[in-house]
Amino acid sequence: MIYLDHNATTPIRPEVRTAMLPFFDESFGNPSSPHTVGRRVADAVDGSRAQVADALGVATDTIHFTSGGTEADNWALKGVLDAHWLKHRSHGRLVTSSTEHHAVLDTANTLARHGVTVAYQPVDENGIVDVQALMETVAASPAPQLVSLLHANNETGVLQPVAQLGAALRERGVLFHVDAVQSLGKVDLQELAQVVDLMSISAHKINGPKGTGALYIRPGVEIEPLLHGGGQEQGRRPGTLHAAGIVGFGAAVEAATHDGLASMARLGELRDRLQDGLSDLVGDVVVHGGNVDRLAQTLSVSFVGVEAEAVLLGLDQVGIAAASGSACTSDSPEPSHVLLAMGVEPRVASSAVRFSLGWGNDEAQIDQILEMLPPLIARLREMSVF
Ligand SMILES: Cc1ncc(COP(=O)(O)O)c(C=O)c1O
């Protein structure tokens, strides 16, 4: 199998699996228990928290483990606006963009139903939010507000100017949440972490386990819990900790910050080889976000005139895994909201395929795709009534 769907999820690295195994076995204790079996697990959780904090260059007690990126995003938005409501009995305001992941977009829509004013900032044809326009949107309202923005887009890999925005928003005293689920392990986040108030990350995008993530919360940020129960995570995120997952997250972050970041140049060359090859050999292709800063391992490309689903089926039949739009929405036949927001025609957006490379990919695999994809597209174009 050739796996080119790493933005959906990644395989677990052997060293991550090895680190996790004892926590399904002899180290099964509850990290909140004061006995030896519990304390041993609590020590391991603390170690992972330090590994995640080091990767972001932040203090250890600012990292709060969650069940993944979705929970971290929900918590950041709902928690900050709920804290505002409880303190001031007034709904705050949320500014976000039209190309967010659904974990933010659907949370924003829910908050809007509960009375929060939500502004969706548009993007340009490259998928980028205009910093000045966003700052004008912020300035247009006196209401205390939260800005939430995706760092690297999961569909196109396009990177938003979050560092620049973070500095400008801090100057105005506006809280800033960044969804860095796709950029962790692919881009160094240490500088960015200094100018944001909240940041969501997830283990399974960096060769760690599914069901584990974290929310960075800058000291002093007022945020209510999303869940209610025990006193775990400084009383902010109750629930018995998923120790095996957290230990795996620590090991995955460690591997990603050493070898993962270094491998991005190699993956960038492979991605460019694929992009150039497809442009030369297939013809009538549109690369989305190709002219701006984007993740080195992501390629979103439309094969104009064919449905993406037909391409994916053809690829799957020969053992190649790729995606159309984001995996979380692939049940839906609607063209990607990200591409539509970039002004891509619905017909072209419906033919977009996402190839996302990772740790196990090599040149021979890319060449194999370049050999089999052009005849597949030609065949589909001949048959197409689309
Ligand atoms: C940008 C982004 N944010 C959030 C999520 C959700 O993360 P998780 O799968 O850990 O819940 C994803 C997953 O695809 C994502 O790509």
C-alpha cells in the first residue's frame, strides 16, 4: 500500500508503540491514585507533559491533555466565551475564518445559536486571511472577543500569517486561539506559542495515537471547563487520564521535533516531484494554494473534468490511499468549503484530491503514482459526463 493520507491520520511509530505498551499492562494504575502503581503512571504523564511543553517552548503546567484536537478546539472557544458570560453576563464575540476545520466552524455555529456574535473572515484566492482586514473586523466592535484561526489548513496545507496576527492581537489585548493540529511536527511552533493565548494540538497527526491531544492555555487566560467531574488537569479537564495515549503523545512529539521537522525538506522535494509530474503528465490540473507558504508535505490538486471520488476509487483499487477534501467530511458529497471560500468553481472543487505525505513515503512510491495516475485520469475523462 502507498499511504498518502497523512493529514487524515498517521501510522504509529515503533518507538511510540514501545513507549505505550507498558501502560496497557503492568503500568495500568490511575495516575490520580496515591499508591505506587498510580504514582508510576502519574510520573510518566508528567514526563509526557514536559515533552509536549518543550516542543512548544512553554511552561509544563500550560499543557492540558484532551481527547484530541476536536475537544481542544471546542474547549478553547466554548470555554473562553463561557468564562466571559459568567463574569459579565454578556455574550462575547468570536472572529474566525471561512476555511476553518469543522471542529472550529461547527463550534462557532453552535455558539452563534447561543447568542455569541460570530464574524467569519474571508480568505483570498490562495486561502489566506488578510491581517489588516481581520484587525479592522476586530476594531469594528467594542465587545471583548476571541479570534480563532487555523495555522495550517488540513486540505491545502496553506499557512495563515498567525505569528503576525498574534503580535497585533496581543497589542490590542484580544485573545487568540490557534488550531495547530496540522502544523505540529511539520513547522516549528516555538515562536508562535509566544504570541498566542490558546493552541490546539493532536497526537495522531504526528505518528502518535488517536484520541489524545492537548490545549495550551497561557497563564492568566480565563477559561471554563468543557466537562465537569474530577479534579484532573488542575481541575480544568476532568476524567481519568488516558495514560497510554498521553505517553504515546510525548514519544511522538519527541520524535517529530527531532526527526519529523528535519524530514520536511525531503517530503517537500517528494511533494514537488508529484506536483510537477502531475502537471506535466496529466494536463488541465489546478494546484490549490501552490503560490503561497504551505505545508511541505501537502498537495491539493484538481483533475478538472473528473469527480475526485472516482479518482480515489481508482487509486484505492491499486493500493494507493489519498483523500478528497478533509477526511472528516468525506461522507458528504458537497465540494470542500475551503476551496469554495477560495473562490474555486464548484466543478473544479469537486475534482480536488489531497495527497499528504509522511514519514514512510519515498521517491519510488511517487514515481509509481506518476506512472499509474495519468492513464487513470485519461480513462475517467473519456467516460466523464461531469
Ligand atoms: C486542522 C484540524 N483541526 C482539528 C482536527 C481534529 O483533531 P482530532 O482528530 O484529534 O479530533 C483535525 C483533524 O483532522 C484537523 O485537521
